[in-house]
Amino acid sequence: MTWAPVPYDLRPMGGPEKWDEYREVYADKVEDLLAEYMTNLKRAKISRYAQSPLDIYRRNPSAIDGDWNGGEVNAMQFWHNRPFPGCGAPRTPVGQLYLCNSIHPWCGAWLGSASIAAEAVAEDLGVRNQEWWCHKGMDSYPRMCAKYGFQWHPTVD
């Protein structure tokens, strides 16, 4: 699977409806670019399904302009402010409720978010220090935030 951010409104080409004729043309370009790095991509591919921002919007009008985030993404709604400022997932103010999704602090990595939420649950249950569980997925995140002038708060006090 690959995802390429593209504009919803192809105004110079005729508006969002132009995606109906340009969808496969653009998908070909993306596939050709990927094939430069994965030389067996076209031979190994079983099938391809391309969708445009217009397709996404048609299926779900809440996905404004075909944006899977369901609207504007700005600093007050993303990263450490997800799902709202002061609630830096995975722990929430609701006891024993943890967040694990692709857009809370760790961006588009579902597995990374799942690992971090599982670590929080295990820590809270007192079973985190197992011999086989030696890696902590986002140890570097607070340092990265500090580097860019942000202070990360992983829980709501």
C-alpha cells in the first residue's frame, strides 16, 4: 500500500471532477516511481486499486476535500495535542481508557501506536518489565519534541 498526498481541487485542470479521468494516470506515475526502487514491483503486483480524494469524499462526506482526517489538520489538533490539547495519548483522563490510532502523537504508524498503547497498559498493570519485552517504541519522542521547542505531556494530570 502507498499513499500520496494530492490536492482535492484540480482547479487548473477543471476542478475535483477531473480526478475521475486523472486517477489512473496519476496512479501509473506513482507506480512507475516506486518501480524505480522496487524493480520487481510490476511483475509481483497482484492487483491495484487507486482512489482519489474525490472518491474518498464521495464515500464519506465527512472526509472534507477527501482528507482522511475528516477536516483541517493543524497544530492544535495533531501530534501531542491529539485528541485534544492536554491529553497526550495513549493514556486519557478516563481511567483504563487508552488511545491507539494513526493520528495521535506518532502519526501514520498504526503498529507503532499500538505498541505504545500496549506499553502504557502493561506499565499500568505492572507487567511491563518482562524479560522478552526490552524495547520501548517512542523513547526518543520527548527529546525530539524538546529539540523543536515543544514539551510533550503523555498524560493528563
